[in-house]
Amino acid sequence: MNIHIIGGGNLGVAIALGFAHFTKGNQITVTRRNVASIKHLEAKGIIVSYDNTLNIQQADLILLTIKPYQMDAVLNEILPYISNKMIASAVSGVSMETLEQKTNAAHSIVRIMPNIAAQFAESATCISFSEKNKVAGEKVVELFNHLGTAIVIEEKLMDAATVLGACGTAYALRYIRAAMQAGIEIGFDAPTALAIASQTVKGAAKMALDEKVHPEQLIDRVTTPQGCTIVGLNEMEHQGFSSALIRGIKTSLQKIKE
């Protein structure tokens, strides 16, 4: 496919690198006004430009990874050059209905919410599309399944998906950082503590994804009567571990809806 990504920030670059590395035969174009900051992508065979319309007429899929306030300016720039395109929007807070109105219902609109782990084919990408755009939606799902998992959700949950799947990357990394710091305190050097904490999280996630059971069932396999795991878990709960995480996620969602 010819994939045209408008918005060469962290997310757009991560998606471009994921497609370049984990899928074959795609022509990928990434645009950003400050094109110098994404010049390194050229070494991966990715075309970069400050011009949002470069190669856009040949694009099979246009990905919007821009800020909400940039939407109108970008659409005004590109719409005269395109017709009957698949447009996948990762723009927070902009509904499919709004995007269809802004594009005069002349294109197939899909909403997506990947995360920056797309670069390593480990994104949890949430995707929404209407019945009339089902063909385009299924193509986008197939494409993003190469970059991790692609989960179809109702559009009303897209803001929640942004928090759980995209912001969630930062939350998981904050746990790893804390575990690393604790590892240093109990005797490991920083690189070793980071390696252990990171691999442990990766292993736990792999278990949850493969076995598809409630996390408590997996936790039970690690805890033993009067063991060190259960006392550690109980102390974390006494200190508000789960409630703090839940409150953080809900606070992030409130911010999106403001």
C-alpha cells in the first residue's frame, strides 16, 4: 500500500517505523513542517516532506496523527488533491461524524488509536468504523494487526481507549521505573534492575494475552501461603496501588472530555 502519514510526531514516526520494519512492499510518506527532525526516517526507506500533499494523490491510506487544533488547516490543505480515499484518524476527540462532515462525506473514514509501541509491532490499537465504511475498516484492522493487536470497539469508547491504550504506555513505564528503583535499593545496579523489571512485565503481559484469564488467576500461581509475594502485594494495596492507578486512568479520561 501507499501509506501517507500526516503528522511526524512521536506517534506518526512510530507507526511509520513499524510499517517499514514489519510489513513489506509499502511506500510510506511522513510529513512534518519541521522536516529536519524526521530526516532520519529516510535511512529506513521512508519518504519525508514538509509538504502534506506530496504523494497524497497516490495514497491508498491517509493517516492523520496530528493535534485536534491542526485538523481544519490540514484538511483545507489536502482535500483539493484527493478523492475517495481511506482516511484513518488518530486525532483525539474528533468523531467520525465530524470528520465526515469536514470531508463532505467523500471519503471512507476510520478512527484509530494506536500507541508508540507500534514501532516494535506491540501496539494495542483500537479501531472504530461505521457499517458503510466496513470494507475500509477491515483493511485498516488487517494492516494494524501487523503492528501488534487491532481491536474493533464502539466509537463511544474511543476516548477511553486513548487513556487505557495510549496513555497506558506511560503508566506501565512508570511501574517499570518504580520497580527498577526498588531493584537498585535491594542491591542491583541500574541496568540489571531495568532489564529484570522490563522482562518481568513483558512476561506477565504475555501470560495474560495468551491465557486470556483474569489476572488474579495468574497471580495465584505466584503467591504461596506465608510467602514473600503475598505480603508484598498486600503492602502495595495498603499503600493504594490499585486505587491510585484506577484514579489516574479516570482523571486522564476526564481531561480528554474537557
